[in-house]
Amino acid sequence: MYDYSGKVVIVTGGAKGIGRGISLAFAEAGANVLAADVDVAAGQQLEKDGAALKGELRFREADISKAIPCRELVETAVSYWGGVDVVCNNAGIQPPASYLPADELPEEMWDRIMDVNVKSRFLMTKYCVPEMRKRGGGVIINTASVQGLQSAYDVPAYAASKGADLSLTRQLALDFAKDNIRVLAVNPGTIDTPLVAEAAAAKGLSVDDLRGEWAAAHPIGRIGTPADIAKAMLFLASDDASFMTGSYVNVDGGLMAKGAWA
Ligand SMILES: NC(=O)c1ccc[n+]([C@@H]2O[C@H](COP(=O)([O-])OP(=O)(O)OC[C@H]3O[C@@H](n4cnc5c(N)ncnc54)[C@H](O)[C@@H]3O)[C@@H](O)[C@H]2O)c1
């Protein structure tokens, strides 16, 4: 449906889960995609799986919680393809060991979650905005979460990080609207990714049992797929969404429409 030929897209956390879906979808639509991840094996697999797509799909190892790798990612995209048009700030963590109330959560765990889930969005923005200005605009899309809107129990750092992603999205949209840079967020409901397997292990459930439990919680009767999120991003990054900035889209099978009393 969309033609991203000639566009340059960076996807963080792009080797697995939702990010892998986003990387493949943009490359399928013709974009040149730089997928960044700490998981090298998954990144190499992604490159192989995406080799026949319309756009070029390349992987680069990068820990996006740190400034230098973020700067180098932008430089790499520019050296390969001459600029940056779209950044999908998608990498995020919710380690099972972080499922604790605040009085039991180690400070280091709080810091790590904030660095990966929030600081990375700031850093990638800092380094890509000058390049987007040179191209006359761009789009930044942050993968937040429905947990930025409503909370589960015992996820203080993750919930705070996703609320911060939404707040930062609004702020960046205001500050860069004059540069024709749109900034948006997507809030996934439960999406079938390796993160679900981690959660199942932490709860002592089988992945299938947990999938079933979560599917029943979503009004639409299933959990989502990485492709569900990628399709929303293809739209948000396109000119069809040119009047959208500073807001979020829930891609959640109706989860946020449902009250706790339902
Ligand atoms: N899966 C869900 O149900 C769900 C729901 C709501 C929001 N989200 C959000 O979606 C995003 C993607 O989650 P997912 O489910 O695909 O997770 P995932 O664990 O399957 O994939 C995340 C990817 O990010 C990479 N990554 C982790 N730390 C990194 C770092 N420091 N630098 C670079 N890459 C790093 C991982 O190696 C992995 O490839 C996250 O921001 C997550 O919070 C997921």
C-alpha cells in the first residue's frame, strides 16, 4: 500500500519482536532500513530474512541506551543512504526481575529500564533531528505502551518509562513542528513477541496458557502481532498522516476501551 522507496528508516530494537516486524514492513515497502539491536545473532538473521525485499535492510549492533552508539547509528544511516527520514524508537525492556513494588525494586533496575525505554528516545532524537532538518522534515515514532495510560501491579519503572515516552512524544512534537518533523507514539496492547515468552516463564505458565489468558483479556479476542504495529507505523510515517503529531495511537485490540468493571 505504501511506497517508501528512497526513504531512510532507523528502527531500534529492530532485530526481534515488534522491531523486527517494523524493519521488515518498511523494507518491504521499499525503504532503506537500518535495524539496531544488542542481539547480533537475531540481527544477522533479520538481514538474511530481509535480503529479497524491495528496500535494503541492514543490521548494526548498538546499545541505544548510550549516546555514542546512537550518534554512530545516525552517522551510519547517513553514510549508507545520505540521510534519515524516519526513526522508530522501539527498543524497550521489561525484565521479569523488575516485577516488584517500588520499595523492593533495585535502583540499578530502575535506571536500566529508564535508560533503554526513555533516554534512548531522547538520544536518537538529539542526533537525528539535524539530519532530518537537512531533508526538510521527518517522522519520529516512539513505541510506548498501553501501560503508559493505565497500570498493572508491580511495574513501577516500566509504567513510569512508558508514561514518559508519551510525555516526551508531546514535547518533541511541539519543539520540532516548525522543522516539519512529526513525532508520534504507538501504544501496543499485548503483542506476541519474545517478551511474552519471558513473562510466561516469570509467571510459571506455558507460553500457550499465557497467550490464551491475555487473548481473553483483549475485547477483540486475540493478542496482536508485530505486523499489527508495523502497519500502524507505515501509516503514521506516511504523508497520509501529515496532520498528525504529538499524539498516540492505541493498537491494542480494544484493551483501553475496556473499564476495570467490564
Ligand atoms: N510485546 C508487548 O506485548 C508490548 C506491549 C506494549 C509495548 N511494548 C513495547 O514494544 C517495544 C518492543 O517490545 P517487544 O515486545 O518487541 O520486545 P522484544 O524483547 O521482543 O524486542 C525488543 C528488542 O529490543 C532489543 N533491545 C533491548 N535492549 C536494547 C538496547 N539497549 N539497545 C538496542 N536494542 C535493545 C532486544 O534485543 C530485542 O531485539 C518495547 O518498547 C516494549 O516496551 C511491547
